[in-house]
Amino acid sequence: RNRSRSRSQESQRKQDRYKNDRKTREETEREELERKGNSSKKSADFSSLMVGAMAGKPKRRENNDVAGDGAPVWGKPEEFDPKNKKKNSVEGEVLNDDEDEEAPPKVKADFGLSGVLAQDEVTGNVLNGVVLKFTEPADARVPPIKGKKWRFYVFKGDDIVETLHLHKQSAYLVGREKAVADVYLRHPSLSKQHAIIQFRARNFIDEKVPFAAPKVEVLPYLMDLGSTNGTFLNKEKIESQRYYELREKDTVGFGESSREFVVMTDITAG
């Protein structure tokens, strides 16, 4: 009888152990299935979010995916302002941009004065509203008061018809445009701005005192300004846009005018 009772108790313990093991296995399998389901759901949610972000359509998570204070975890919704659509952007993309927004007005062309001519008039390239064809060089000088007094003696045939004094300024413009010409000539063969008489400073060494410091002398130069009919020095046509030194008793001619301009000084004439 004792043996039968022992066997019965042992059998009961085995059955209880089997039931407990089976229950444990079922609970483990249920927890594993729930874990896999949650993992799949999270993976699907993450994939949908990434696809929406790459497509340029940000998507907020559901209400159960927020922080404890109620703020969304992803998407930065605080940057979205429904009243200001131009500034609503995520990663550089403009959201809710109205295509019907009016374009800014076109700027009309301004044909007013730029002030360039006025500026050139200060620098010496414009005189009385006329653009000059030359600019004085850096070594331009007014002849000294105590130096030679340069002059043009104007001959028509054998007669002196005029005397032009050339010692009061650094340059003299010869031409047919009265507004700017210092030596105004009306002959039709002359250009409006025909030639220029330019005084320039030149250093030289006195042969009597070769070891002394160089002296400065202001001398006249002639330059043709690209005239139509040319400028002549001692009956020979000179090259335009090039300076030629004038010396006493040189003869200058302009265009087809018959007048001859003889270079002299007060010393030579005296």
C-alpha cells in the first residue's frame, strides 16, 4: 500500500511538472511572438517615415510617439507656420509655396545722367562739354615767367598777319571747334581738334658745368591729333599721336591752309 501511494504521488508530481513546463513554454512562445510583432511594426513605421522623408513629404508620427511633454520627436513642427508659407521648410525645401504669387515689379531702365562727363571735366578730359582728344602728360609744365617767351608768327605769303603768344599756359589746342580751341582756325580743311602745342619739362646738363645738378627747361612740342588732312613740320607731314620737339625758326602748317606758323621767342625776335 505504501508503494502504491508513493507511485501515485510520483506520478502526480510528474504530471504537475509537465503542466508547469508546458505553461512556461506557451508563455515563452507568446512573449516571443509579441516581441516579433512589435519589432515588425516598428520597422514598418521607420520605413514609412524614411520613404516619406526621401520623397520630400515629411510625416509626423502618431500621437503615441511623442515625448513626455507632448512635443513631437521628429519633424520639427515648431518651424511650420501656416501664416507664413515661404518660410516653412524642412531640409531646404519650401513647403506650401503658392504658385499664383505675384512676381516683383520689373525695374525700369534709368537713362539719367551718370555724372561721368562731370568727373572727366574735373580731370581735364572734358572742356565746355566737349570730350578732348588728348590728356596732358605728367611732365606738362607752364613756361616759367623768367624763361623764354615762345610765340607763333603767322605768315600769309610774305606778310605777318598775326602773332600768337604761347607762354601763358601748358597746352594750346589748334582746331576748328571754337568751344575748345585755343588757336581757332576757320579753314575747312582743319579738323575740329587738329593738333596740340604741349609744353613739357626736360632735364639737361650744362656742358660748361658737367658735374653740376641737371637743370630743367620747359620746351614746346607738337602733336597731331589724328586730323584728316595732317599737320606739317618744316613742310613734312608728321605722324599722328606722337610728340615732336619745336625749335626756334621751325615752320608749322595745318591741313591745306596756306598760312605758315613760324616758331620764335622774344630773344630771337628781338
